[in-house]
Amino acid sequence: MSARYALIGAAGYIAPRHMKAIRDTGGDLALAFDVNDSVGIMDSHFPDAEFFTEVERFFFSLQRAQATDAGIAYTAICSPNYLHKAHVNLALHAGTDAICEKPLVLYPADLDELAKVERETGRRVFSILQLRLHPAIIALRDKVAAGDPDRVHDVDLGYFTSRGAWYHASWKGVQDKSGGIATNIGIHFYDMLGFVFGRSKINVVHHRADDCAAGYLEFDRARVRWLLSTNRHHLPPQTPKGQTTYRSITVDGEEVEFSGGFTDLHTASYQHVLDGGGYGLADVRPSIEIVDHIRTAPIEPGKGEQHPRLRDIAGP
């Protein structure tokens, strides 16, 4: 019997990837909720799913569905970052497991609260940590693990993804709602770095603004200079004409190519959960602790090596 799902945040940017993942893994979307009703995308995936714009009616229907033989196995959560904890809480108390988009929560203490809810309800929380399932990242992890255990690798991470004025007017531009740039667009990169190179040991912030952040991280097996930006004027000169995003990760001077395959990683993440795997609260904690520190740490431009692009953006 195929798994049945509910979905919170059906009108969001990332929701179509979750709908596709549900469909491609043989699931059925029974219920969906969003305060906005621009959800025509559902017609391409699950036109018969019930849809609600009021969370109370959605929650009631979710509870009612649990009283049937079919039931709902999972609630997918694609809502704004600051609502993730509340919506995971709702899903677990309704008797479903939760599959939540990144970042799972904004603060480490939120993980402790959700762990308590897991114990109370007997349900599980799974987070989308898609880069852990990317073949190129798995290959890199295996290469590092098979190498000299005492070697510490030099890594440069630069992610430039242009966003217009709308971005800063939306919830994504409000730190209390998105967690800030490092949380909103960087969280899966920090998780990937820990997945490949081990525990985070040093976390220094060199620059922090609404549209750009940069710093230095040390892991068990890596020294990392990183920079994230949503400002199109920060795109490196080598960015191909007409391209609005530039992503680069080098390890010991060698580029790691992992651009392809991003659109199918949500499907892989869902299948991972269905196969008895999935990434839970303990897996998420290291990256949540990293971004929580980046959000509040003092700016220390003279400590640790700076990303080579930062001087052009922020000056000496």
C-alpha cells in the first residue's frame, strides 16, 4: 500500500519538489494547506487532494483521516522557516511523522523541544539534507575517508544566488523569520561540510549583512573559507553572461562539480525515509549550531583566512 501524505505550505517555492517526490515514490497526497490559494501546481500532481487555507480545518481533517484505515503516514512541511517548529509539532500531535524542508528549525533549543514531542507522540521528524545524497558529495566523503587521516584539507565555498528587491521585503529578508542569509541559503552547505569533513571546531565570522555573509570554519578534516551572497553585483567576473547564480566549492584547489542532479534529490530524500533511513534531529544539530553562532557571533575580520572574493565585496 502506498504512503499517504499531508502537506503544509503548498503555495511555497519548494512545495513542487515535495509533490514530485511524493508522486515519484508512489505516494498519494490526500490533504494540503496554505494561507495562500495560488496552488494550481497541485493539478499537475494531485488534483484530488483536499485543500485548506485555514490551519484549524486542515488539522481537524488530518486528525479525522487518522481515524480511517488508510490514515496519513507523513506530513510534508514547506512553510516559512520560522513556522517549521510549530508545523512539525502539529504534524506529530496529529499522529503523523514529519518530513521538513531545511532549515528544520532556527535555534538549537528548538531541537530539544521537538525531541520531547517525539518522545511524547512516538512519531519521528525527518529533515531534507539533500546534499548528503548527491553522488558527487558521497564520492568526496569516501575520498576524504580513504585518504591520510591526519590531512586537513583546504576548502573554498562560494555561493552567489541573485535575489531581487522582493526577497528583502518578504519573510526571507527578516532575520527572525528566515534566520538570516547563512541559515536560509547556507544551511545545507554547512551540513554537507560536516558530513564530509567531520565535527566543526572553529567558527569565525568575517562579514555579516542582509545580502552577504562570510567567514572561516574548521572541521576535523578541513579549513573552510566561505562566502554567501544574494546580491547580483557580487557575482564573480567569471560568471557566464546571463547567469544569475554562481556556485563553487574547491577542495585543495580542485573544483567539486555537483551542480547536476539537484532537482531529483528531494525524491531521493523521500525514498531514503521510506526505506527506513532518513535524517533526524541528531543529524541536523551540528549545522543548526553553526548557523546559530554565525547569526550572533562578533565580526572578527582578522581571525582565520578570508574567502578571496570578500575583499572585492567588503573592502580591506
